[in-house]
Amino acid sequence: MTRKGQAITLSLRDWDKAELEKLALEFGKTWGDKPNISKLIQAIACRELAIAPSHDWTNDRIDALNQVRTTLIDRGDIPNAIEISRLLLDRGELSAPMHQEVEVFVNSSLSPWRLEVDSFIHRRQPFRLSYQDAMERSWNFTITHAAIVSHEEREYLDCWCTETEGNSDLPELQHNWCFRLDRIQGSALIPVRERWRKDFDRINVEFYLYGRLAASYMNSKHDVSDIESHWLPDDPNVCRVVRSIYNTYWFHREMRRHGGDSEIVLPPAVRQRFYQELQATCQRYESQ
């Protein structure tokens, strides 16, 4: 018979019981190989385990940790990026879009093909992969330089490929490709006997930033690809930036976000292509 004070009865839903058993397993509170809720509660009572609010992190803290996560990804430090991701996923403060983004990253990072891609990049080993585009067409590419990069909160494999067919970027950048990770057909990854390149093909672009955007840009941490940035001598309200880019698509998307507070100056081909995109947008509105 259990003595008074040594037994407690809990009224739990099946879901609550299952969650407590998960926590018991996680913290090693078991009876044999089975989770033991009583041991879990005892550990909490003895302050062996601490209870803390799960919704007390500020947006600044969440954003800072997510920035650390994306920086680790850019550096190729996937194991530590996964650990930061797991820490974020344990929090209830994450917005639904951020939770989904981090969860997709963790799931894709732990897949065998993703680990294989990371290994190829780390060892600078050229490889071939199969890719399915938005039209569900399959393509084969030989990759001799690559990096996992985050564009607008989604991960991509940016890479230099020997193949250029179907690439609509400027001729000097058509060896550079950007692949969504969820469209890579992992079963077709194979190493090849090629030479690893040091970088993507790149061009320098020059653009101006105006007014408050210029001031905020000059007072913030600049893009790592910026070669130079300074105020124009004859107009202290205009910031001139020279940047090295390897993909005009993402560069144009950034410029569109700035609206009339930015202007692409050089090279003429990049400026003209951006101007044509703006004209096409205006024509859609004028046709209504």
C-alpha cells in the first residue's frame, strides 16, 4: 500500500499524457526503457528541471538567432545551423512563416542528399545533379562551384555549371545557376572528374541610393559583396555603391524593393534590362 503523501492522481487527456511521456524520455526519466511521468514531476519538484515561460522571448532575440542561423548556413556550418534551428523550433514565439522556413531547413538538411551536397561543397568536389524546374522538366547539371544561400527566406543552391542552356541571365553570367533545394533530385548526385572553381562568374554593378534610404544604408552594415560605398562629392544626399554580383535576378528584386529611392547606373545592360522590367509592369497597369 502506498503511504499517504507519496501518491498523486493526475487527470490528463491522452495527448497531454503522450507529451509528458515525450518529455520524460527526453530528460531520461524512465522506468527501465519506458517513460515515467512520476519521475519527471519529481525532478521538477526537486528543481532538477526548471520550468520557464515558453513565450517570453522578444522579436529582437528571435530575429538575432535567426540571423545567426542564416549566417552559419552561408558559411557552410550546417551542424551548428541545425542546432540553432532546433532551439528556435522549441519556442512558441516564432511566426508561422518563420517556423515553416526553419522546419523545412532542418528536414532538408538532415536528408542524405543534402548532407552529400554539403560534403561535396566542403571538399570542393565537383558533382552532377538532376533538377526539376517549375515546369516539371528535368535537367542535368555539372557543378564546379557551389554554395547554399538564403534568398528571401528560402534556401537555394547557387552554383557554377558547365551547362548554360535555358539560362536567361546576361551572357557573362549564364554559367551561374540558382536551384531551389526542394527541387533537387537527390538520388542522382554523383561526383565528377572536373576542377573546382574558386568563385562564380561576377560583374560589378553601380547604383545610387537617395534620401533616407541612402542615410540608413550608410549607417548600417553594408552588403558583404559591396566593393565601395560613399556619398557623391557633388551631392551629399546620394550614396554611390559598387557591388560584385553573380545573378541579376536577385539584384533586380532588391532594387525593386527600394522603388524610386534607388537607381541602377552601370553597366548599361543591367540598367536597360531593369528598365524593361519596369516598363512591362507599368504597361500592365495602364492596360486596365
